[in-house]
Amino acid sequence: MNTKVMQLNLAGARTGGSVMGTLGTWLMILATLSMALVIGVEMINTLFYDPYEDDYFLFRLAGSLENVAIGPLTYLMFGSLLVALMMGLPLTFVTGGLGVMFIYLVGDATMLNIIPGRIFPMMTNSDLAAIPLFIFMASMLERAGLIEEMFNVVYKWMGGLSGGLATATILASTILAAMVGVIGAAVVTMGIIALPAMLKRGYDHQIALGSIMAGGTLGILIPPSILAILYAVVAQQSVGELYLGSIIPGLMLSGMYIAYVLIRTKLNPKLGPPVPLEERITFGQKLLLLKDLVAPLVLVMLVLGLLFGGIATPVEAAGIGSFGAMLVAMKHGAFSVEALKDASVTTAKASAMVLWIMFGASVFVGFYILQGGQEFITQSILSTGMSAYGILFLLMILLVVLGMFLDWVGILLLAVPIFIPIVQALEFDGLFGLPGVAGEDVVLWFGVLYLVNMQMSFLSPPFGYALFYIRGVCPPEITMATIFKSALVFLALQAFGLMICVLVPGVVTWLPSLVYG
């Protein structure tokens, strides 16, 4: 009897699944045919009917939203974007597609000339050429096996301490951030290398996972961050100044992670046992291990030194870094035609993704701003009566929330062009008697706050990207709930670091003012 019931249930499930699949297929066919009909009718209207007359074939969509006020248009545009993203459509094409659609609905075919006007300035922006070069540099260094060597060196140096492996993971991630500036690769690679070593030593799962995720996200902040380059392009900010401004906050956060791990494991050594005596090495052997880090560290210091010293532009520094990465790979015997091909393909894929999102978001946000959206958002926020720091707090919350659903490139291109004029219109005189922010430093300061926010978004449950990066390399016994819990303490440390940057803006602005005056 039970067997028959099970068979009936399975048959019902299959029937239900097939019905839903068939319904989905027919809905897709219907949507495709409807879209084809709309496009066909609009083409006929464009080719054979005068747009300035009331004469048209069947219906005319061009200009149908011409008289819609900016308030309802805001809800329509961003509501459509939210619905499309919730349906699982890729941001790369959704923003551009919706941008083109709303340009046509609000204006006409002539108004579509806005599109090349938005894209062409980005195509001619030389700073963007640094992005594929830095991605190539990261890909080549990764294929040279430097990440494993780096962790091995730091692991041998720090393993004798309670929590030494977690500390080594954070230190290695900090050094790695200065080499690659790509978050996903850092979290996954350190998860593959460091997590098994920590679990083997009986480390607390939350400390092990949290140190990998928090350390991996440092690539957003520490130069040469790809996201910092994009922010500099969008906000028309100096890349060199932004890199300098992010160094101290990045190292501060790294130090806070390490301090937390060391203090917690000192109080309770069972959470992070030290490496057994028989596996430790002498101080002389530790010094010999450092030779493995000489080449990559020299490369990083050369690239950043040329950039900070004003000797080379970001593109030139990235080009030198890419060439140097190939030399480092040769030195480690990891350079080959196959490795070069793999690194080039990875670079092409990542760069294409970033640039397509840039083009699409530029069209979407650019059209919204041209329609008066910037003034609408600015006036709506300023009219709340909140203080400058209250508005800043609201913007920070919005960035973290957006980070739970969108990737960092999408947030940058959708939110930052709207947020920048808002913060420029405010005066930050300081809190609790502490120094404020000079008007000319506001964009730089806000840029670093934005980068710290993106770190927080990567760790924010339930959709933070780092949570799912680490899940892909975790053993089955570690649940998603454990991963969420492990992120919370480090998320709180990031929030504390963000608060320090807000209260003491000199943490961000002191180094750029020292170097650039």
C-alpha cells in the first residue's frame, strides 16, 4: 500500500513538474511573439508614418511616457530593474536594455542618439585600460603558484601562535590583495589552501571561515583594487589619490581582523590550536623562506611606487605589472603558452563583463539623470531634514542593502553617479568635536567609505557573494548557517572600521594630502 502511495506521489510530482514546465515554455513563446509583434509594429510606424502626426499603424509606443513626471518615472524605471533582476536576468544586459526601452518610450527614435553619446566617452577613457591589465597581472600571478607559496611562508612564520593559521590566512590575504585586487579569486583560493589546514588542526569553524572571507574581501580596498579604478572614472577622481586614501583603512581593517583572532584564541586556545612543536622551524629557516616572496613583493612595490610617485599613469603601471607578472611566472617555471592563453581568456571574460555592465548602466542612469532624476533624488533626500551625517548614514545603509542583491560593478554604476552630487552638496563639519572633511576631499573620502561598504556587502547575509564563494569549497558538514554566523563578527569589525573612517576622516585623507599636497 505504501509503495503504491509513493508511486502515485511520484507520478503526481512528475505530472505537476511537466505541467509547470509546459506552462513556462508557452509563456516564453507568448512573450517572444508579443515582443516580435511590438517591434514589428514600431518598425512600420518608424519607416512609413510621421511621428509628429497622430497617424500610426495599430499602436505607437514611442513617446507614450513623454508626459510622465519624474516621480512615477523613478518608480517605473527602478521597479522594472528590480523585477528583471528578481527574475534572474543578467545585470549586464538588463540595465542597457531597460535604458534603451525607456529612452524610446519617453522620447522617440531620434532620442536614441543619447546611447552612443553616453558610451563613447567611456570608450575613449584611458584609465579603463588599466582594468584588463591588472586582471591579467592577477591571473598570471595566480597561475605562477604564488598564492600557495605565500601562504606556506606566512603559515611557517605564524603557525606557532594560538590562532596562527587564521592570522597567517589574513596576512596572506592582505598581501594577495596588493597583488590581484580581485575578490572571488582570493576567497576561493584561500578557502582551498587554508581551510583544510585549519580544520585539520581543530580550528573553530567560525574563526576559520570568517578569517578567509574577511581577508579575501580586502582586495576591494587595498590597491590595486579594480573597483577603485571604476569609482575614480565615474566620480572623476584621481586613481592615485584614491589608492593612497584606501591604504590606511585597508591595513587598519586587516589589523583589526588579526587582533580579534589573536585575542579570541589567546582567551580560549581550543578555538585555534598552535602548530605542534615537531612541525615548527627555526628562525634561520624562516628567513630562508622569505626568498619565495621577494619577486612578487618587488613587483607590487614597483607598480604601486610608480603610480603613487606620479612617475607612471595607472595604465602604464598596470602594463609594467602585467609584464612583470610574466617574468615572475617564468622565474617560478610556471610560464607557458597554455598559461598565457588561460590568463588572456580569463582577462577577456572578466573585462567584457565589467565593460558591458558599465555601458548598460551608463545608458540607464545617464538617461534618468537627463530626465531630472538627479534633482529629484537630491531634493527628496535633502528635504528629509536630516543632518549631513544622517544623510551619509542613510546612503551607507542603501549601499549595504544593494550589495545583498547586486554585484559591486552594478552598485557602483547605478548608485554612485546619483550619490556623489548629494554628498558634494553637504557640509561635513565633524562629529563630537573631531575635525570635519574639506570640500575638495569629500569625493575622495566618500569613495573610501564606499569601498569599505562594498566589503561589508560581500559579507552580509543572506546574499553576500563571499558567503557563496566559500560555500563552494567547504566540506559538506559545514552548513550555510555556520557560514552566516562566521561572517557576523567580521561584519561588525568592518562596521567599526567604517565608523572610524567617518569620525576621523584623516584616516582617509592624510596620506593623499601628504603625497599630493
